[in-house]
Amino acid sequence: MRAVIQKVKYAKLIIDSEIYSQIEEGLMVLLGIEDADTKEDIEWLADKIRKLRIFEDENGVMNLSVEDVKGEMMIVSQFTLHASTKKGNRPTYIRASKPEFSKPMYESFVARTREVFAGKVATGVFGADMQIELVNNGPTTIIIDTKNKE
């Protein structure tokens, strides 16, 4: 499971020219799922993200989590995070899971995040054509892969 996490001032997700979901200050989480991912990966990653200290404290030091600042989260499935660009110029997505595996895993990740995080958790629509508008705060972008836990 791979996540690209952006600290945002706000994020807005649009489907068919309509705002589907939005958040204020918090985290935009793009989530890529592969067949080797497990329930343990979901639990570990959801906990890691909510505790990630990337918000500034009163001294301007990144020392606070999204929970500490009472921020919000938006979680969007993104299979392209598992793109392979080793050969040629057209990425392949062999490592990305098929929808029959990745959709329930995505839904479980969202459910787990809602279980452990008290703030708002917005989502996209799995498999939909979505546009995301956001302001990256910092800019701060972190990549976490559950295959690199150790």
C-alpha cells in the first residue's frame, strides 16, 4: 500500500463539474493498493498517517499531527501510484490491484481511518473520473509505502 500525503490548506474533489467532497486544513491522501497488501497494512498506515507530525507548532516546527490541529482528511484511491516506468515511456500498472481487490481494500482503509481519526474524512468515488483542486501547504508532500515499514 502506497500513500502520497499532502498537507493542504483545503482540497476540493469534483465529479461531473460538481463538488463531490471537500476539506479545509488537513491532509490529502492519495492511496495506491497492490495485491500483496493486507489488513495489517491498512491498520498500520491509517495509524501512521493520523499521527504524522507535519503541522507547525507555536515555534514553527513540524511537531503536530492532523489530530493535534483538528484538521480533516480526504482519501482518494489512485492506482497510478504503482506505475512502472522501467521500459519505454508508457507506464504499466501491473503492480496495481484490480478493482475486485482494491475497492474493498480502499473501503476498509477509509473505514479504519474513520474508526481511529476523530476528524472529518472525505473521499472520492472509486474508479470515477475526478478532478482535485487543492492548495499544498508548505509545500509538504510525504510518500509512505507499507513495504518499507522496517
